[in-house]
Amino acid sequence: MSINSFSGLMSSYSRLSDRSSATDDEKDMHMRLRTDVEAGEKQGRREEKKSGRFFDGRTVSDAIIGLSDGMTVPFALTAGLSALGDTKVVVFGGMAELIAGAISMGLGGYLGAKSEEESYKATLKETQSQTVTDPGSVSTTISDIFEPYELPSELVAQLTNHLAISPMLPSFLMNFHHTLPEPSESRAVTCALTIALGYFIGGFVPLLPYFFVGPHDAFVALRWSIATMVVALFLFGYGKTCFVSGWKGRKNVRKGFVGGVQMVLVGGIAAGSAMGLVKAFQMMAHGDQPDHPKQD
């Protein structure tokens, strides 16, 4: 139930001033409550109108997940394969990892969104059944929801009685008791495509320099790849942090700078570890080869 639905619910009650038993404090409380609800309704409309110009918050979160993994895992792989010195191996191995990783990440996002949708439907079905079979506990739950707001007891009783017979009761309980927003029908597909595309784009950036060098210039491409990824990781970390904390103000700029440095460190550690492991495996492989005796 949104603030609009709640304000509509509030407007259906009789004013406390219409009853002779109401005290002046209750009247003032009720008038302040109605004013707050009306102000909240206007603010909610402005926010809905403003937010309609941007992407959904969940979609942005999915894109961040895909880009975060895409900018670290494939970068570490290409850096490790560069130790072999063969550009074709880096390109083919990197592309194979990008495609497989994007599919894996997309399927993971799809299954996760589907599980969320199924969980919502199961909880909604259980809530609808509870409103029919156990109305007493539902009334207690409604009263508990309003308890932290310190509303007058008579107003809480009115709200409880009205909601108990309202067809919007399951929706009210899902939003304010279970705190589960209703997922959209296209949520699973959107989540899968967003994460997979973010992973592929993020992982393709460090692979670009290898398309413009010779077959045995993998180390040259690696230098360009590292320089590119340092800038890309910093910008991504800065943008990701400022998207949450805000873009303006010295404090938010400092947070964005710290977030960018953290992303560079994470990517650097991952890439350095991969290169070290490949070098170690090469040394082990050369060490295991038997020395052939010289022929006279």
C-alpha cells in the first residue's frame, strides 16, 4: 500500500471533532496526522514523477553487479594468460570466459529473480489465507504496525476495523508487515539481461588492446590493458559510490575517490594473483621436464 492508498484510507474516517467525547489533544493529533499524510501524498507524487525519468533502482543494482564482476574476473584472466606471451591465446581464452561468464551470471540473476517472485507469491497466498482463517491475529498485527507511530488508540481502532474488512488488507500486510514489494512480471528477464550485458561489457574493456597488437606482443597489450583498466576501475568505483551517496559536496567526492581507489586495488590484486599463478605453473611445468642427454 503506497502513501496514496494510505491517504485514501485516512480520508474515509470520520473526524474526531465530530464526536463529543474527543479531547482537544486527540483533535490536534488527528489534524496533524491528516496534514502529514496530505504532505506525504504530494511528496510521493513528486518523487514518482521525478523517478520516472530514471532507471529502476533494481536495474541499476543489477548493472553494478554485472560490471563489478566483469571488470575484475576477465581482467585477471587476460592478465594471467598474457604471461604465456601468445596474443591469440589471450583473445580466445578471454572471449570464451566472457561468453561463459555472461551466460552464467545472467542465469544466476534469472533464477534469483524467479525465486524472489515465487517467495512473494507464497507469502501473499499465506497472508490471504490468514486473513480469512485467523482474523484475530491479523487485527493484532495491524495494531502492532501502527504502535511505533504513537497514534491515538481510537484512531488505531478505526484503522484496524476498516482494514479488517478491506480488500486491500493483504496488500497492506505485504507492504508494512512482510515489507515485500511486488516484483514486476518482467523482473526475471530484465535482471538476467542486465547482469549478463554488464558482465560482458565490463570484461570486454581489458580485452580491447589485444585486438590491435601482433600475435606475440601480448605483454605490450597487457600494459595498455592495465592502463585502461586502472582508469575504468577508478571511474566505475567513483560512479558506483557517488550514485549511492550523492554527487555534490566535498564529503561525497571524497567517498567517490575512496571507492575508485578500492576498485583499482581489488582489480590489481586479482590480476596480480592470476599472473603470479600462471608464472608459478610455468616454472613447475619446466621444472618437471626431464633433461635430455646430449648425443655425441
